[in-house]
Amino acid sequence: MSLIIAGRFQTFPAAEAAAQRLFNNGFVEEDVTLFFVNPSGQHARHPIGGDVGTDAGASAAPKGAGKGVTIGAVAGAVVGAAIFAVFHAPLLVSVIAAGVGAYVGSLVGAMSHTRKPKTSAQAEEPMRHAGVVVAVHVSPETQGQAADALRAAGGVDIERASGRWKQGRWSDFDPLQPPHPVGEFAETRA
């Protein structure tokens, strides 16, 4: 695994200026790369889009739907039986009432088991923000120099990562992984 220092910039010109600052500090072109990170939820990790297969707030909905079907079918059957007994309606009315009850119960049950998504302030881990990332393949001796150069060029969310660096780029970058701030590494340089 390679040691990587990266920083986020708002625009490509700002990122390019940061890369030039790195080149001026002795880093070579094959050790510096720029790429854009989309906003959260827009990384198209699935065929229909999005970053995750299921919304975390809806993970318990199938369980709620199952409970709702049972309760709704029983309630619908009771209503259907009462209609059958009071109005001497055909038995088909009881079956239809049970079906409608099951359907409505499944909807109510599923909705009652969904949660509101956490806001970014409530999130357990820091999110990776959208922007242009400048990543630098570094050694333990040059990581502080790279972090300082990115910070001086206006970079934010300066991070330290361990990843694969192939053919001049960070090949296993995962936009869903939160950044690991470089703060404590920039102060303790060799």
C-alpha cells in the first residue's frame, strides 16, 4: 500500500495551482493527480444510481409490512364477517374486505417502521464533501511537506490515506469512505 496525502479544492484552477506548488516543491508529475468527487449520493454505485442499495431509514420496512399484512388481514376479515352477518352480503365481500385490510395494513406497517435519515450534524463519521481532490503519492519523510503545500494552496479536508497508487493515480480511491484528517501528521515531520 502507498502513503497518500490529499486535499480538496473548490475549482480545477485552484487544484491545478496546488499541483504546480507541489511540482515547485520537488514532487514529480507521476506522484500527483487531480480528480473530481461528486456530492454524496451521486456516485452511481448501483445500476439505478445512488451510493447504497437500500436507504438506512427503510431497512425495517419489510418487517413492518409483514406485521401490517397480518393485522390488516385479520381486521379486514372481522369487518367483512360483520358486514356478512348484518347485511347478509355474499361471502365474497368478506374475502375482499380481508384483502383490502391486508393491503392497507402492509402500507401502514411499512411506513410505521421507517425512520428519518440522520442529518450530517448527527452523522457518526465525517462525510466526504464534493470538490476537486489533489492526491499526492508521498513517503513518510515527505508527507508533511505535501500536506503543508496543499494547505498553503487553499486546500481543505487535508487527509492521509493508505491506498494503491498505479500509473500516476490513486487507483482504489473510494468516495464513500470518510477522509482521515492529516492534522496530527503535519506537525510531527521527520
